Amino acid sequence: MSGQKPVTPSPDGLAASVNAAKSRGLPPVHLWNPPFCGDLDIRIAKDGTWSYLGSPINRFELVKLFSSILKKEDGKYFLVTPVEKVGITVEDAPFVAVDFDTEGENTTQNVTFTTQVGDRAVAGSDHPIRIVIDEETDEPSPYVLVRANLEARIDRKSFYRLVDLAQHRDGWFGVWSGGQFFQLIRSEDLPD
């Protein structure tokens, strides 16, 4: 026996660990590879609501803290600290882009998305926009990469605003940001 106490994952333990190691900006979760301690019944719903044991986590500061230690590996989501790693469930994407600002226009335009937890990302080569079309309903689901393998689903009102900025280019209807043209839909597939 090593003499160490076994670690039992809990939201309070995770929060205490992160607060103890807190620094400016986001923690360097990409550098942390602690042992897996099991799964926690934390779920991020499609609408961006975080819950624990089926009850919504209503403290924004706690959700923001947890979102800062979120990591995706091999298609699975984890909350990580320097000493523990616990699995959580994400229904769609871990973040929701609830708004965006624009600067410039046409090919020099930058679109800066803001998530429900305050993360900001300028769409471009490091933060691409992608669209997934539901095969049954033909409904688009737009996403933007926020950070380190973590995406935000672009909410409906923001997507409609994004479509208002779109233009035709090489058979595609899309939007410029960060010097990149992001294809939203084929021009020929636009409704009349």
C-alpha cells in the first residue's frame, strides 16, 4: 500500500483543486495527464446547461470554473486537474455560441463568437466553423471550434445573423472570417 488516500471524485474536490492551482487565464489542461478516477454524473445538455445528479448547476461561477478544466480525448469529455481526471457526459457540444461581433467586411471581416461561459473565439484557421446537416430533417447544426478540441454549437439566432452576413463564392453560400471563407450551404441548395 502506498500510504496515499484513495481519491473519490466529486464536484467540490475538483473545484477546490482548480481554485488551489488557479492562475491567470485558462489552466494548462493540455499539460495535465493525471490518472482516471471514474465518472461523475455531470452532464452538459445540448442547450449548454450543466447539471449534477440530474439537477442544474445554477452557480455561473462554478460552471465557468468547470468549463475551464474541460478536456476532450478520444471523443470523450473529462474534467481534469493536476491530480485527478473524471469523465462527464456531453450531449452535443460542450459550449453554445450565444452571440458574435463582427469587425471589418467581406474578405477582411472577423467574426468573434462568445459562448455561454464567456469564452471568445475569432473564427479563422485556428477556430473553424463547420456545419453538420441532419440526414433526416436537412436541418443544419453549425459549430465553431473554441479551444483545444472543444466546440461550441452556434445557437439559432446567431446562425440566422451569420447567414445575413453570408455571400456567394465558387458555388457556395458562406461567410468570411479571419481570412477564411466558411461554407454554410451550396448556393444551388438555397431555397428560392
